[in-house]
Amino acid sequence: MRGAVMSFNSYSSLHIFAQIAGSLSFKEAAGALHLTQSALSHRIRKLEQELGFPLFVRQTRKIALTAEGERFLAHACNIIN
């Protein structure tokens, strides 16, 4: 992330990422966050572009964290907790 001060969108994106990583489901995370799956997918793709690496391996009906995603999850949890 750029700079020492995080914007609300950055903080929100970290929260969304942590929720998806915790459930390994865009559908479950969308329900828990009261957002659409499409909105979550868009936010995660934008976060991945900003970071320069993929956070998830996406398969037809399954997702998993990448190695970078696992490392970033610890960082994200420290920020949001």
C-alpha cells in the first residue's frame, strides 16, 4: 500500500479480502458483508492490481489463497484488527 495513511477504500478492501480468505467463498463473504459477489470480485481484482500479485487461485467453483495471498492475509489482519 502506498503511504502511511490508508484510505477508507483501502481499509475496506482489506476487510473484504480477509472475509473472503476466511470463508474461501465469494458467495459467503458477499452475504456476510451485504454486498454483491460482483462488487467483491471487482474490489479484489483492483487490490490485486495495486499489489501486483494475485491473492487467490480461482477455479470453477472453488478458490484458494496463493502463497502471496497467505502472506498478505497476515499483514491485512494486523491492519484491520
